[in-house]
Amino acid sequence: MLKQLIIISILLNFATAKIITPNDVYAQVMLISKEIHFLLKYHELEHNHKEVLARTNIKTKLKPRTTWQKTYEIMIKVNILRKSHNMPIIEPINIEPILELDPAMVYEQTQRILTELRIIKYRLDIKNRQYKPSKYSNKTPQDVFNELNHISASLDTINKSVFTPSYVFGEAMRVYDDLTTILNYLNIKDDTIPTKRDNSATPLETFSTAMKIIEAIRTLQKRVSIETVNFSSFKKKNPSPSDVFTMVQMILSELQTIKANIGLFHYITPAATSYNSKTPADVDQLMNWNLRKVLLIDTLGVK
């Protein structure tokens, strides 16, 4: 009888586990936004709120996985902030490949970001009041993403545009690692070689290559009925290295669904290696190589 009561108690605990909604996540993201805007004012940095909001507003239906990847991007930029104050870098947390990511995972990330920001303020002896979360309704992953996108752009201002090609190259190497693993798992011969180096390459060309990779991944997703994201509204006329970085993050996000679909559930994308003195040409060459790799995949048949 006692054993049955214990089992029932455990089941009830699972049944009453808190369901985290986009509204809950958005409330936490707004706390991050307040912390970031406090830092902007503290450092007396010019910040056109309306202009940044207009520039970072994405109009498309997004998935929690897309939003989670944006939080990863923010954690990297928080690390850049740490480094600028001579603090050791804390490796951003990563997750195993999942087809349908729970919004609760995004909520968890917001708590890590808030904690990191509070640690930085404490280390720098910066004092401000504790913000309380507001209540929101009818929020979607798109709303959460757009506010996170605004936060990411604001961090660029705080970091004073030190977002270099070396950071983008490190993340592009993570794409390379994922694609190499997928090709090996599918027994696809990889005879690709690096493309010819273009020393005049700009972020615009690299951004265009990233969009081609995204479209190639979308084609694969559609063939196995994975719900896709339309990334056309991410296009920029004059993309910055930070914009290229965002698209590399979106590629990583979508590759996780491919890995999950073929059974690579436990292959977590390695953290980025630190690089120095990389140029836009280095990033462009690597991204074109990644494009060649993804185009080798025409089926996701599991071996």
C-alpha cells in the first residue's frame, strides 16, 4: 500500500509540474532588457530605442529552437562583456539535438543570462534596483525572439562593436563540425575542399552564403516533414559581422533538427574554439565550404 501511495505521489508531482509559456519567457526577457538598458545609461551610451527596435523586428513565424539559439548568441556577447573587464569567459551551455524544443528551455536560458548580468554588476560594484517581472498575455516565440534580438543589438553597443570576424569564424567552425558529423553518420563521401579565398569578401557575400545554407537545410527538413522556419525576413541590405553571426546561429539551430531526425540525439555541437586575427575573407571561405558540404546531402536515410 505504501509503495502504491509513493507511486501516486510521484505521478501527481509530474502531473502538476509547472507549464512554462511564451508569456512567462517574455516576462523574463523583459527583465533582461531592463538590465541591459540600465547598463546603457550607466555607461552613458547613446541608444536610439525606436531605431533599434525597428531594425531588430523580425516578421515571421518562429520556433522555440530559433529563440533558444538567440539566447546562446546573447550569452556569447555577455562573455565579450566579461572579457572587456578582464573576467574569465564562461562557456555557454549547449543542449542535445531536439526536434521540438520546449519553451521551458528558453526560460532556463533567461535565468542564466540574468545571473551572468548580476554577477558582472556585482564584480564591477554597479548597483541598481531589483526589477520585478510584469505579466503578459498572447505572447509568441516571435515576440520573445524580437525582444532578444533587441537585447543582442544593445549588447553590441555596450561592447562598443568589438564583435570581430574571429567570433563569427568560431561559430562557423561549429557548423563545419556538425556537417562533418552528419555526413559521416549518413556514410556520404565528403570530397569537398575549401573554396578559393576571396580577400575582397564582405559580410554581404558571407550573409548571402549563410542564407543559401539555410535554404538547403529547409529543403532537407521538408523532405522528412520537419516544420521549417521562413528566414527570408532576416535578409539585410548591409549586414554587419553581428548579422552574419546571427545567421550562423540560425544554421546551427536548424541543423539540430537534422541531427535529431537521423538519430544523432547525443551529439552536442562542440563549443567554439577561440580564434584570433580572422578576417571577413576567412569567414567567407569557411562558410562557402560549409555550403558545399550541406549540398552533398540529398537524403536523410538512417544507416
